[in-house]
Amino acid sequence: MSACTLVPSQIHHTRHGTPSHFLRRKGLSIWIDLDDLDAANGQSALFSVDRFNLLSFAQRDYGPNYRHRKPVEPLACYARRLAGKLCPDVVIASVHLLTFPRVLGVAFNPVSVYVLRDGDGRDALLIYEVHNTFGDLHSYAGVPNHDGAVLHATKLFHVSPFFPMDGEYRLMIRGGGPNGAVRLLMRYLRNGSARLTATLRGTPEPLTTRGIVKTLCKTGQWPLRPLMSIHFEAVKLWIKKVPFHRRPEPPAAWSEARSGK
């Protein structure tokens, strides 16, 4: 099993209610083994870990390393540190991350998901790390009661200025690894009604030099595409006169989610 795979994907965002809104675009994620970054770094001449390349992964974009010039803690250690607080009796055998890679040194990651598994390959802890366009970060971390479980999280973090701060999330990830399709679901609810549903669906492919070039061309990725897409859609919502909500002070670095149906 390779330490890192490409995950070309389809991303859908559906805003429910009035006015409604729909976004569909191609995306490119990676599924990377945080315990084996050295092996990932050697998979292709066009991919690097913690240094510039056509495609790269930088630990300083995440968790306790965010906004630091250099990583202050390996991400695998950070994830296990959270596991020690939320599921202290479980021995974590693997830590993987689903995330957007940097393209020519530039990246914006609205959501990245850490998947921690036990020795039997079962999901032991899930960490949904969310970034907003204001440069803030917050993680929702929870212990699933079974693989593919839906986590329930109280909304504490300002993401879109077109939604208020109250409400809840339903978070789910299924799959991951070289042989299984990946499905990611994030649903925002207010008063029990869905207001936004965001999904990502993709199938892992080998991360090779040829694969990188092919996948970049196929998905049309370029630096800051996700961020520019977000702002483009925001203009559309502004034209539709969707109410605007100001950014509050960001919360603590992480909060606990609970497993549900």
C-alpha cells in the first residue's frame, strides 16, 4: 500500500431553502499516511512533503502547526494526542488525512479529515478540521460508534457569512485507502432542517509522476482554485440578497462531536 494516493473527486454543495443554490465542480484531494511521510515524499519527482513542488503537502497548513513557518508537531503525534483525550483506551495503529494538496505551493483547505484506526482497521477517532476564508481554524473531533458513523457537532465556528452561528453539523466519511471509494458528507442544520449539504466523492488512484500530470489536467486544478470558487459563489449569493452575517471571535482550537445515527 502506497503512503499517499490521489483522489480526484466530484464536489457538490446544495443550499436548501429560499433562495436555493447549487455548486458542482471537480476537485483533487490526497489520502496520505501521516505515519509514513518519508515514503510519501519519495513517490514522485512532482510531489513533496514540507517543501515546494508542483504538488505538495505541508504540515504547517494544519492543526497546531497552522500559521507557523515550520511544523512544531508532527501531525500524526497531534492526532494521537487528541485520541489520548477522547479515546484513551484505544491503541491507534494508523493515522491518515484526506485533504487538498498544495498546487505550486498554494492551497486552501475548507475541510480536511483525519481518520484514526485501531489495529483491526476500525475507525477509532475522526477529526474534521475546518478553515474559513478569514484565516481561522477549528476542528470537530469525535469517536464513531461504528465505521461510517455520522458525527453530530454543535456549530461553533464561523465558516460562511451567509449562514448564522446557531445550528448543528452532521459529519460522515466512508472509505479511504487505495481500494475503496471515498465519500465525505457535511450537512448543516438549523432547527432540525437541512440548510446546506456538501459532499465529496472520489476514487483513489496511484500517486505517480504520470498520475499527477494526468489528474491535474483532468480535474483542472490550479493554485487557489478552491478559494476563488468560494468567492465567486459568494458573489452569486450576494446578488440573490442572501443575508450577511459578520464574523465573530473564533472559538477554541477544537470541540468534541458525538456519534449518532
